[in-house]
Amino acid sequence: MKVKVYSSLNLSLKPALKNIKNKIKKDFENINFLLFIIHPEYSCDVNESIQEVFGKINYAAFHAIDAFNNRKIVEKAVTVTAFKFEKNTKIKKFWIEDIRNYEKDNSIQKTAKYLNKNSNDFHIVLAGYTEDRFGSFLEKLSNNINYNPVNNIIGGISSGMVIDNELRSWQFTNDTTIKNGFLILSFENVEADIGISLGFKPYGITYKISKAEQSKLYIVDGYINFAKTARNLLKNIENSDPKYLWYLPLNILNEQDGYVSTLRTIERIEDDYVKLFGPVEEGQHFKLSFATADELINSDIETVNILKEKMKSPDITFNFSCVARQYILDDKQQKEIEIYADTFDAPLFGFFTFGEIGPDKMHKKLKLYNETSLIIAMREK
């Protein structure tokens, strides 16, 4: 396939799309698919704007605060990947608009049926924040996937911001705006492989989770309010922003099948609980973990070199990396993208996520990761 990534920094959506369309026309006579990253501050109707500028085209779009365009991190922009298939590749789409009531509706069964039916495709999942329901949805979904290995499903939760009292972490396609669900892009007739970079190591005391609900952690070791522990970690820090605790994600220890350690990042500290960027379970054990920016970069280098041995000469590479990881990398966040782009002679496309979706070590189930960086290399068969 022929692939190219474009960006426009125009502050209005339609002029930005027109600018990108003019660039695409110089490189392609025709295209098969467009994948858009839209910064959430763009206020126009996304589907309407895309269809007005590009006409009848197969496309998907989603929100992200920062996008990846080859060796660049692009802020407050529209970033687009144009696909022209040269063999038999196709992209199918599946979506559910709202999963917040998944325990009572058939969202799990419908999604599992689709994935089981299309087990030979490579699936990229673009999810909304879904009022923090997606992590538990993913765990239940994983239990309903009936093929093995599950090494063909990967993705990320769209990063967004609160505008007009609503978190914009949405997906768009076919006149549909998906606010509390997800969109799956299924690549047919491709070869793809993945790498997951971590870099964090656990240290210090082991805690046992005594009381938790979804992503809310209340009590550890039988009686300790973990919110108090978290506040104590920030006690002597001026202007103690909870983001400082992104340097100390929870490293879940009692899983035997982790591709890499499952980390949980602290989102905020309430009076009686700590809110995490992903679910935890009572009975799990964890340590606090830590990594320097250099340790994260070294993990990136090791991971991408292993991936290159497995997937030579890809047509495109994708990267889904955590916003908390971006924070820790600080002035080296650009270095992570450059490593991936320079290792493969192929376009790089991706974004900073609110959570990463990938398989466990044994490729038996799906997991929601935090503070990881997922790399995908793909080519047509």
C-alpha cells in the first residue's frame, strides 16, 4: 500500500481539511481510505466537514490532543493518513455508539461475534473514554473471543478535553458521532506485528488491594486509605499536582500472563479513594514503580529493534503512547517518536492516548495498559 501522513495547523476545521486535500491531490490520483486525528477544540461538525471537503470517501476520524506525523508531534491540528491499496487490502468498520450499559445490553456479544468472524484481520480499536467504562468492557470482551492467539487487536483510548461540560474523546464515521463507545478498523489481507514498550520497574512495599470498585482504589492492606498514602507522597512538594504521581504508577504484581507489567496511573485523589486510569481488582497486589526518561527511551529502542526483526519493510507504522508517558518523557518525548520513525523506512501515524489496548504475553486475552508505548508495523500481503 502507498501511505502518506499530512497535517494542517489551520485553526478552523474546513480550511484545515481543504489544505490537506490540496496536499493529497499532489501525491495521489485516488485514495481508498482516510484516517483523521482531530483536535477536540475544533467546533464544527466533523462528519459534515469531512464529507463537504472530500466528498464520497471511506473514512474514520477520532479526537486526540497530540498526533504523530512521522518524526513530528503535532499539537492542536488536523492530522490525516491517506491510504492507497495496491493489492487486495480492504478496511472494514465496526462500531458501537454507547457501551456504558454493556452489562445489560448485547454490546459484548455483538463485538465478540464480529471479532471472531473476522479473526484473520488486523484490528485497530479507537475507543472513547466512556465515563471510564472501557477497561472493564475490554476485560469482559476478552473472555468472549474464541480464537487463539489474540495477537491482532490493538489500539488506544482517544485523548480529549472537557469542552462545554463534556469530555470530547469521540470517534466519527458515516454520519455517526461516537461519544461513549468505540470504533474498530479491520485491515483485511495485511501482515502486522506489534511491540509494547514499558521501561518501569517496581520498587518498595507490596500492597494488597482490599477495597476497589472499577478504577477507584479505596483501601489497601485491610485498613489503609490509599488516598492518604498518595497525599503523603505529595506532602513536601510545592503546588502538589497529582500528575507528579505519574512518575509512580501502580505495578500490578499478581498477574502471570502480562505482556509487560500492567500499570495503573493515578488520575486524581479524592477524600476516600484514588481514581486510576484503568480498573483494578480486590485481591491484586502491587508495588509503586518508577522510570527515568532515559529508561523509557532505552525500552523503546529495545522494543522497536525486536519488532524490526519480525517485520521488515512495513508500509506503515502506528504508535499509541500514553499521555502520562509523554509527561514523564518531558523534553525527550520527541525522541521516542524519532526512534520509531527512523528505525523503519515507513510513515508513522499515531497519538498520545488515555489508555492503550493490546494483548497479554501469551496472546490469550486483551488488556488495557497505562504508561506504555505500542508500536505496530504493517504491510500488504
